[in-house]
Amino acid sequence: MSEKHKLAIIVGSVREGRFGPVVASWVADQAREHDGFDIDVVDLADSEIPLSLPAVSPKLAGDSYPRPDAMAPLTSQLTNADAFIIVTPEYNHSYPASLKAAIDWHYTQWTAKPVAFVSYGGAAGGRHAVLHLENVLTELHAVTIRDGLAFPLYRATWEDGRPLDPAAPGYAKTLLDQLAWWAGALRSARNSLPYPA
């Protein structure tokens, strides 16, 4: 690949004792090995993300949307990204409130950019969370990637910071190949013609 894409790997859980940073670290290693991306791991636990939102929507307010000053680094990371991988657990058949709040505080940062998912959880491996995220991000005009990664029963299937399934790196490569293709195609499209959102 001649040009690397800016990839934001988002750690979606802020729960005490969370497993998300372990998964995100492994995903970042896979992305480095892929060599198609400049990687930025975005941990939502490092950001102030209030649940109370301003009256006006970020779609209508645009650049004048009144975000807290402490959110500026997160907004910048999302704005600068060409592509996203969201690492999420499944809480009660959905995804964490921290992740929903981070999504809702932004709009154009997601528009016409590809989003892939890596989930973990119980027997379903976080798949219910991903189904909900796909609906939400489609509403924000993001492009969701079909081939994600799901890790069921992660407490028993990971060891020393990596999944025990020997096929996992291959699945990760497929995800990253698709993400890189979409990142390049959508960046070219955004650069040639403004997206009609």
C-alpha cells in the first residue's frame, strides 16, 4: 500500500476492571503488522464524556457545537481518523453508555468513514452490541464493515493478552483489508466531492 490511513481504535468500555484495553492492544498489534494504517488507540476512559447533551444537535450546529473543553482531544482524534475500529463488550444485549455518549457528541466525525467492530462477551461474543452499533452508525452516514471479530467467553479463550484461537489473526487481516479498502475509497470520494449529508 502506498499511503497509510489514519486508524482510530476506540476502547468503548470505561467499566472498572474492563477487558477492552487488552483486546484493543492486540488489535493494534494486528493493524501494525498489516502496515496499512497509522494507529491511534482512543480510550474513552481518558475523556470527559457527559451524558447530558446540548439542546441543538451536532448535525445542525456543525463546528460551533458546544462540546466541553476536555473533550477536544477526543473530537480531534475522531476528526483526523480515516477509519475506525470500535472495541466493545456487550452489556445487557447492547453496548456501553460511554460509547453511545461519545458517538452522540459527534456527527460529521463519523460521516462517510468506515467503521469495523471487534466485540467480546459471553456466549454471543458481543454480537448483540455490534448489531445495535451498526444501526446507530448507519444513521450517522458511516459505512460499517461486514467482517468483524467476535470473541465469545473471552475470559476462557484469551491468554497472555492474545486469543487462543489460531484463526483469529487471519480474521483480523480480512477485517483490516476491507477497512483499508473502504478507507481509501471513501477518503478519495470525500476529497473529490463533499458528502451530501
